Amino acid sequence: MTSREDLVRTLGFAISQWQDSVEDFDSAVGEIYELSGPERRCLSMVSYGPQSASVIAKAVNLTPAAVTTLIDRLEKRGFVQRQSDANDRRKVMVAAATKTDALIQRAYLPIFEAGAALLENYSITEMKLILKFMNEVTTMQTDQSERLRRSISS
């Protein structure tokens, strides 16, 4: 019988392998489309809908000036477009452009579909538990990243 300690260790190793495989996939996307990590994260954000530059800067951990340069590069390459906010015309939003939509269709839609097929093996109750764990581990990982950044800047 497997002990709790053994299972925690095995799960930790499996999560580490999964993180490595996600990083490898995202690196492959970056190589193919010549995108840096922050550029890929920006595209991920705008794929869910238009975002302000300040929201993007916070999410990709860049200064406002650096994120403006990043957006300029992505806009020049046809990945994003600037548009006025529907609620406040003075505010500029960054939206996915056709090239981002094509990237998602080619690179990320197949992995989404493969993941959905894997989830067919689980009950709704099991999927709710997986989702709960994913949300908790994402929060933990974000907290640990912030802790590490604070410790280095202190």
C-alpha cells in the first residue's frame, strides 16, 4: 500500500513533469512564431478579450514602458491591435488580431481538444476536484513566484 508521503512525493514529481511539458510546448510555440515568454502571455490574455496595457503589464510582470514596447512589437507583427474601450473612448484596449486567432487555432486548439478528450474519462465530481486543485495550485504557484521576487529584491 502506498503511504500518503509516497503519494505526495509522486504527485509532486508528476506536477513537475507536467510543468516541464507545458514549458516545452510553450517554448515550441515561441520558437515557431518567434515570440518571447512575455509576448506569449500577452497573447494568452488578449485571446480571452481586450485588455488594458496596465492589466497586461501586471500579468506579465513588466513595467508600463516595457509593456508598451511589447504591445508595439506585437501590433507591428499583426498579433494584436489597439482599440478604444467600449465604455470609455479615452481608454485604449489591446485586442487579439487575426494572427493571434490563427496561432490559437493551429497551436492551442488541438491541445485543448486533446485535454477535453482526456477529461471524458472523469466524472463531473472528479472534474470538480481537479478544477479545485488546479485553482489552488495556481494560487500557490503565483504566491511562491511573488515570494521569490520579493526575497530577491530585498
